[in-house]
Amino acid sequence: MKRTVVTTDAVPKAIGPYSQAVWAGDFLFCSGQIAPAAGDVAAQTKQVLENIRALLASQGLTTESVVKATVFLAFMDHFAVMNEIYATYFPSAPPARSTVQVARLPKDALVEIEVVACRV
């Protein structure tokens, strides 16, 4: 299976030794996106999902291409707000998803989302 690293100016540069995304065959594995110091969880969730949308678009994909998402929240109390915004980015046939609370996120972000998308 061919593995191709993705680098794009469409989203913030990686803050560590990892790729923004990696193609493995027809699957695109996108690293988690954060929006540090971008306001409350609603504002951060919107920015994170806009980053994901831009990363996907840079590869000719849309949110409809996403087959799995993982959401990391600093506080599970933010679930309802995040979920309401998330739903607007995946209005029909949403991907499989896991949501977990974590002790801390990079740059003290409130939400981080990673996705796996598939070329069809």
C-alpha cells in the first residue's frame, strides 16, 4: 500500500514531529486539529472543523468523505455545544465517531478533532 505524506498551507503547520495528514491507499488519516486561544468551545469547535474542511479540500475531499472522527474534549461538560456545531458539518450520513474527555490538550485547547476520510 502506498503511503504519502500531506503538507498544505490550508491549515496550521504541525507543532511537533508528525504530518498534517497521511494517505494510505484510498484512506486519508488526518492529524488532530486544534484552535488554541480562539475563544470558547463553540468558537474553537468551529475553527477546528473549518481546519478539517480545508485540509480535506486540499486533497479533493469533503466532509462527506469522512468515515471516522475522534473528538477530544478538555471538559465533557462541553459535549452538547460541540455536538451541536459538529452536526452542522455532518448534516447527513455522519461518520462513525468517538468522543472522550482528556486531561489536557496541546496549547490548552478545549477541543481537538481528528478524522479518517476515504477516496471514493
